[in-house]
Amino acid sequence: MNIELRHLRYFIAVAEELHFGHAAARLNISQPPLSQQIQILEQQVGARLLARTNRSVSLTPAGKQFLADSRQILSQVNDAAARAARLHQGETGELRIGFTSSAPFIKAVSDTLSSFRQRYPDVHILTQETNTREQIAPLNEGTLDLGLMRNTQLPDTLAWQRILREPLLALIHRDHPLAAQAALSLAELASEPFVFFDPHVGTGLYDDILGLMRRYQLAPVIAQEVGEAMTIIGLVAAGMGVSILPASFHRVQLNEMRWVPIREADAVSEMWLVWSKHHEQSAAAARFRQQLLSSAAE
């Protein structure tokens, strides 16, 4: 059996017009080739589909069934083509994004997530909160399409682009003597009990901020080690010590604590958008990447 889609289209036209001449005009072909193709179709099917007389054309019972099935087949083909086109254009599919805990606080990130979801509601966005180091392997393996992470050493297999360079801020309890100052030095902070990340958590901020301290020959005494930035904020608000976090977290405001600028000009941190060089990106991932980078550049 070698039935082609054009045979189905020809048959549907004849079945709906019940006139070979009218069907041929509708299909923009001449009548003899149309009659020939219908005959070939009937031979392929092994059933008479149309009852012909000199005056009329009508559907046989087999023809009525074949008409219903032909319409369904063409509809499925058209739907399949439309779905494939939308997937190719990034309008459907799945988008897998890893991000650090600070990423949603960045305006460009939150704005892009919101606008992308509104513009492409059929793209299923899967977000996975994970620290910087833990994103590297899934990006290499292709189980994450994109990663939002703090600046860190990356393997050659990954590409990146900066979406934000922001100042680091000190977190001080409101009743602490340092809280009244307009700005603080790293040395002033290093002399206080420090609330910071556990080194085994794998956050990029651990190396980022302690590396900054080392450049100034400072080694803070870490009194509390925790796994999440929000825990750091909560412990500082409870008077357990001081800390340093990127300005993105400044959107978290608690009455018990203050955010204070740091004097050193190089007290900054970067957020990167990272992807694999060796895994072909979906159209949805490419669209999201382009939209986020455009938003970050504004």
C-alpha cells in the first residue's frame, strides 16, 4: 500500500464536491489526472470509494468511512506540523534552568521569567535552586539548559556571559555600634563575629567574598556556618554576628538589621548566565537567553 497525503486531499475534495470537475477546479488541476489518482487510491485501498454515473457522484459506505478517517489523518498531520514548527521556534517545549538563591532577587531575572512565561505559556519552565558548583555537572551533562550562578572557575566546556555586576553590602544588626556608620571597611567587618556559608555547601559567594578578604590580608572569624543566604540574614537579624552579601538581597528588609555599603571599590560580585558549549540548545533556551541578556543590558 502506497497511499500519499495528496491522494487523501484529492479524495476529500471529490467527496465534498461530489463532482470531479468542481473538485479539479478547487485543487487547481485538470480533471483527467484527478480521476486517475482517485482510481489509484481505490486500488490501493482495495475498495470502491465513489459510486459514479454519468450524472452524479456519491460516496459508497466504504467511501464515507474513508472520508472521516482521511479528514482525521490530515488534521493530525497538520497538528503535528504545527507542533513541530512551534517547538522549533521556541514557543513550546521544556526549559530547565538552575539558579542560585540570589538569582530571583535580580530584577532582570525576575522580569525575564515573568515576561517569558506570559509570552510563551506553552513552554514548561523547570527551575532548580542549587548552588554555583552544583550547577556545573548538570550543565555539562545537558540536564540543565541554562544556569544562573555567581562568578566562579568554570571548565572549558561551559560558556558564560555576565548579566549583573553589583556591590557587596554589609549586614549589621541595627543595635550594633557599626550600624550607625554610612559605610564600612572590610577590616571593620573582619574583626566582628562573622555569619557565613558553610564551605561544603559549594556556593560561589564563599570563594568570592573570602577571596576578597584575602586580597586585603584579612581572615574573618566565622562564628556561624549555614547553608542558605536567607539563614545568614535571619541570624544577623538575631544579633549573631555580621556578614556580607550581594546587593540583590537588599530587597529583603528586616527591622532588626541594616544594609551598609562597603568602602572598598572592588567589593563586588557578578551573576553569570552559563550554558554548555557542546549540547545544542533548544529554541526555547535560546530565546530565554537572548531575552535575559537583553534585559540585563538595559
